[in-house]
Amino acid sequence: MSTLDPHACRLRVRYKKDGRLAHLGHLEVMGTVMRSVRRAGLPFEVSNGFARRMRIQFCQALPVGASSVAEYFDLLMPEPVNADEALDELRRCTPPSLAPLEAALLPRRLPALEAWADRTQWDVLLDGGVDKQQFIDGLEAALARGTLEFMRGDKPRKLDLVSTLVSCDASASEEGLRLVLQTRATERGSLRPAVLVRSVAGCEPSYVCRMGQWHENPDGTLLSPL
């Protein structure tokens, strides 16, 4: 069916990523989700050209090892379906650690998820006796410098911390120091929690979970993907 068909739409699905599957890479997650869509028998469009692939869009890649309750994908469909029934079929055909949580039909012509969802909330846990005040002091010093310098593989990187870190709330708990981070993706990059913790506290977080994703409007209000 033509991609210009007026009945064409997209099914947006929120799903989780936890347990052992938190250690899957983004390409492995994509492959697992596409196999689940096929097993569920959902209609989907395919791309043109020699290598015809399922037309599906994903949000920004989650760091390997991080969990999430707010991952999204858009399945481009040649015709509308019942979103609740599609969700039930996807749940039946998807591994529990990548279980779909919500689904909704949306208009076809929307921006790509990866660029549109530019605000994220993270739940981060630091153990190993990281002191709250020392972390706050280190964060304030990093903000005063304005940038984070770090290595990605064997290449040095620099990230504008002022524009990518919206807020950071730190609280001590029995498990360790817990952080609630609000971050923003920009054209120049996005802030990963492990990079911030490594730069400020000199350690690795013991737990990272993406709790929510939104689009930030020009006036600062947040729009939910669903």
C-alpha cells in the first residue's frame, strides 16, 4: 500500500527494559522488538528499495546495563488497528523483560521519536559510601566549568553540561546516594548518567533506570509521547 494512503497511521508503544535484558545493546533490542511484532501478526509497512525492512522508529538508545520503564517505538502501519488488541498481542509475543506497557494510535506525520523525545528523567543509585555533600560540591564545580570532558572509547569528548543537565536532586538512603536527574538532549549531544557520576564522583552507578521521556515545548512545558 502507498505510504501516502490516508488510512496509514502509526502505533506508538511504551515498553520496559529490565532484568537480564537490560544488558542488551540497542541493535539487539530493535531486533527482538521486530521479531515480536512479526509473531504478533500486526500489519506493518516496509521500506522501499533493495533491502526492504520493517518501518519502525525507536527513541534514543538506552545505555547498555540501564533499565527503563519508558522506552518507545513507533510502528508505521498501512491501516489502523485496535490499539488495545494490538497491545495484548504484543504482550503475548514479547519477552517479559521487554514487556509492552501502553499503546496508542497516532497520526502518521509526526517527527521521528529519536529527535522528538528530548527530555528524560533518570533514577540513579550510587553505593560505595558516596557522600551527598561531596557529590553536590563536585556537581557545582562541574557546572561552574560548564562542560564535562570524558573518554568514549579511545576518543576524548566534551559535553555542554549547562544545557544538558536540567536538574539533579540527591538524597541519602539505606541503599546509597540516590539521584533523580532531569536531562535534555540537544543537537550537540545528550548527558548519560554514568558519564556524570564518573566525572563528579569518580565511580560507576550501581543502578540506572530511565523513568520517563517527553518533548520539551519552547515555553518549557513537557508533552507526553502518548
